[in-house]
Amino acid sequence: MDEASRLVAKGLYELQLRVMHAYPRLFCDETPIRVLEPGRGRSKICQFWAHAVDDGHGTAPRRRPCLCLCAKPRQEGNRQSTHRFLRILQVDAYAAYKAIEKDSRISGKIELAFCLAHARRKFVAVFKTTQSPFAKEVIEQIAVIYGIEAKIRGMEAERRRAFRQ
């Protein structure tokens, strides 16, 4: 890729992130990936961060879902990609997200919303090993929440909120 093409691609990438970060909610997930180090003949582990938005369910006019992938060295994390985002960040319980919340540049500006499916897995693991009545009750309550969400999928935001209440 020549220099002009690289600059255009970087500009489009930055524009896409800027547009996505204007949404009220951003979903983020990560996965490790091996990246070849040019000229060194070896690879290093990086994190591949997926930023996604999909606020179109029941809203008018419908906004299209969007996905942007960011590759960063593992130690750099996702902070540089999310520091302009100032709303709700929906994530799993990976420690890097907690570090984002503690970053002084964005402290108090991002509200982390953790994934219920990841929390449920922890209770399932506890129940399988201990048969804890409390863990079983939590799993059953989450099943009720999932049932509600299945019924309201596709409804307008205000109807979903009222139904949840």
C-alpha cells in the first residue's frame, strides 16, 4: 500500500471510530492474535479489539450496526482507542476494561456495563461444583431476564424499558 492510500485508510478508520464513539453505547471485546514483526522474522502477541455499535433496535430512523477492529500491542491495551468515548461501554470482565475506567483522563466519563452472560457463567460454575442454592437462584433469575429480553426484542426503546420495569 502506498503512502497516500495508507493516509486515506487511516483517515477513514479514524472517522469510523469518531462516528462510533458518538453513539450512547459502545460494545467492546478482545482476543489475542499473533502479529508478524516486519523485518524480525518472528511474531508477537497483540490484542485485537472489536468496537461495535448497534442501537437500531426499535429506533427511528434506524442506525446501521457498525464494527471497527483495532490491533494494539498487548501491553498498550484498549485505552488509546476508547479515550474519546464518554458514555456506556459494554464489556466482559477482562481486567483491561477496569484499567480503562481507572485511567485519569477518562475517570468518571465511561460507565462500564458488564455482560450478564459472563456473570452467569461464574454462577453456573459455582453451582456445578457446590450445588449452592444461592447460585441456583441467581441462574433462575437470569433465565427470567433472558425470557423478558426474548419477548421484547425488536420493540421500540420506550416499550422495552416499560416492559423491563
